[in-house]
Amino acid sequence: MAGRVVVLTGGCGYVGSRMVAKMAGEETGVRELRVVDVNTRGYRAPEPTNGLKIQVMQGDIQDEARMLEVCRGADVVIHTAALLDFMGKFPDQVTWDVNVKGTEVMLRSCLAADVPFFINVSSVEAFGPNRRGDPVTEGDEDTPYDSSTHSFFYATTKAEAEARVLRHDGRKTAGGKTLRTCSLRPMGMYGEGLMNLFVDIERAIANKQSTYAIANDKTQRCTFVYLDNFLHALRLTLDKIVTAPDIVGGQVYFISDDTPINNYVDHRKNFLMAIGFTPEEKPFLPIRVLYALGLVFEFIRWVLSPVYNFQPPWTSGLILVSNTTMCLRYDKATRHLGYKPVVPWEEAKRRTVEWIVAYWASRQGGVAGE
């Protein structure tokens, strides 16, 4: 399908905007890219070097009439739009409406607009950890795991959205085509521009400290993925779902790379120590107590939810995610998609550190490195 038209939801977000930049510089099989986001203000698309037409389109994925308009004449939808919420910042209903109902709207729009291919960007949290914190030490897409309960509500919405995506695989579109769908589950993502590396040090900055404590069990292990390696996997999926739909259709893929398997604290030390900050596994309370308090905070939030959106200082789900081993291989993505990491660990580390140092230098009043 040469010269295909691609719709990219969440195109102004972290993953979406970087996918746009990648396609503007490297893509050869797409003639038109529709960058769709609820908030396009301030977004400036890159100037393509390959003749690609980039069209920025404002629209809410919950607006079915608008999404039908966006999808008309398209060949592939890449769905990255989602509300990421680990801390209860948004009411649960809002998160559900965006992540689940919004995905359902996009799927219905594909059927109505005769779009035959749909790629969903999900999350490892759609798989686990569960509420018991059951670990996975060496798993893949076929590893048995009780995913009936999720660590927090965002994970619940991503799992439900993914399930709906997979249920749509094989359905007939209005024009008689067969809709083929698949879902990618990136592991712990890091890279230039990803601000989660800075979230934990804001308190340390305010207190003029150069260390900060994380509620992380040092025995916990996780697989990670560098941003550009995930984008490479996404780019391969765009080709493979078109050329090999019977292989890719209806499938889920874990996407990680060769970043060293590590706990969250030691992983972040690779980057943050370059600006003088040292994460430490010294939470001010035992992890079990922090988890129990997280449950209390969530109960308070539930009680107050009809009148007030209480935002807890932490949640039990955040403690679970930070302390549950989730090591998952990307072998299936290699077999089906031809995926292999294109950026080795040392290069990924160098790029991320350089960005962090440059970003930190642009901050005023920081204490790191003093």
C-alpha cells in the first residue's frame, strides 16, 4: 500500500510528537500524516524532508463526528492518545472516558470510515502488576498471569481499551474491508524530553537537598525501553500490519530493549547523578506501611469523589508498580515485526544524560552540581 494516509492520535504528546519527527525525516511509505490532538495550541510540526504532507488536526477522540471526519480516506490509525494518571490527578470517570471510550470511538470510526488497520499504543500496566504484586522474572506475551485486578485505575483503563482493540480484529468495515488491529506494550520508557525523570526530585530541589528517597525495594527488577527503540518498533508495526496482517492482526507485543535490567532507583541513577542528584532506597516509612497508607488515601478519594477530587500524595498502585518485578522479553516482536533495538544502551544513556544536563542548565535556582 504505497503512499498510505496515516492518522496519529495524541500526535502532540510525548510519543506522538516524536513519532511525527521520525516520520518527517525518515518515512518513505506514507504520503499524508494527520496529526490529531485535543490540544494543538503551540504545536509546530517539523518541516518534512521527504515530501510527506503533515496535517495538524484539532479534535477530541471522544467526539465521534470529528473522528469520523479525521479518519475518512485514511489507511492506518496509530492510536497513542491517552490520559496518563498514576496519582489520581483526574476523576476516574474522566480517565475512563478518554482511555476506554475514546479508544472505542476511534475503533467505530475506523469501521465507519473504511479504515482497515489500527495500531494501539498500550502499556505494560495493561498486563501487570496485579493487586497481589505477583512478580514476573522472565516472561513474554504467553506467560500465564492473573490480570483480573490491576495495580491502579489507569492500568484498568489501558487493559480494557486494549481488550476492545483486540476484539475488533477481523470485523468488517462499512466498505467491506477487514479491520486488523494490534497492540504494543512498551516497558518502562525513558529518553530525551521525558519529564518523569524529574518528578521525584522536585521536593529535593525545594529542600536544597542533593539526595531524595524513593519507596523502592532494591530487589525489584524491570525491563526498560529507550524512546527511539520504541519508535522503531512502532514504525515496523506500521509496515507489518499492512504487509502481514494475518501474522500481526489480533496480537500484542511487549517492547523493551537491551537496557540493563534493573530496579527503578539504580536505573535512574544512570541519568540523574550527572546533575548531582542521588536517588536512594530510603523511604521515610517501610514499603508495606506506605502501601497501606496508599489504600487509605484511595478510600478517602473514593469517599470524597462525589464532591471533591482529592489527590493523594501517593497511591498503593504507585508503590506496587515501583516494587514489583516485571521482566518481559521482546522475542515475539523480533519474530513477527523484525524488531531489534537500533540504539544500544550506552548510546541511549549518553543521549539521555546529555539532554538532562542541558535541561538542568536551563533551570534557574537549581542546586544540583553546586
